[in-house]
Amino acid sequence: MKNYKLQVAQRGVITLPQAIRRAYGIEPGQELTLIDLDGAFVLTARPSQVDALADKIAAELTGRGETLESMLAALREARAGYE
């Protein structure tokens, strides 16, 4: 594991060290994903799959006729069983 110092320039711009760009094939204009883990940042060249997964789940539930209201009602019923 290596540590690199990065400096935030005007408008929030940072420059990735050349060694990192070369090692991971990061090209100008390429989108990166920044994940904020409560102040610890993870920067990855891989696209986030969270949005795509959420869309897939939503489409499947919609295909079954589920709505937000029906899911909330089911959640309330389940909670009532534990009270």
C-alpha cells in the first residue's frame, strides 16, 4: 500500500499522480467514482453499480405490481408483529 499526497486546487480540482494514472490506465476525461465512507474517501476507476442495481430491483418490483406504498404497508405489518 502506498500513500500519495494530493492537493486541492481552485474549483476543487485534484491531479492524480502520473504513476497511478499509468498503473490503472486512467485517461483524461475518464469518469471516476468517489465513495465517502464518513470522511474516508475511496476513489475508484470502476463505475458505481449501486444505481444500476437499484434500477434493476425497482424494475423487478414494478413488474410484480409492487409500489412504494405496498412495500411500506408490508413493513408496517412486519413491525407490528414485533411490538
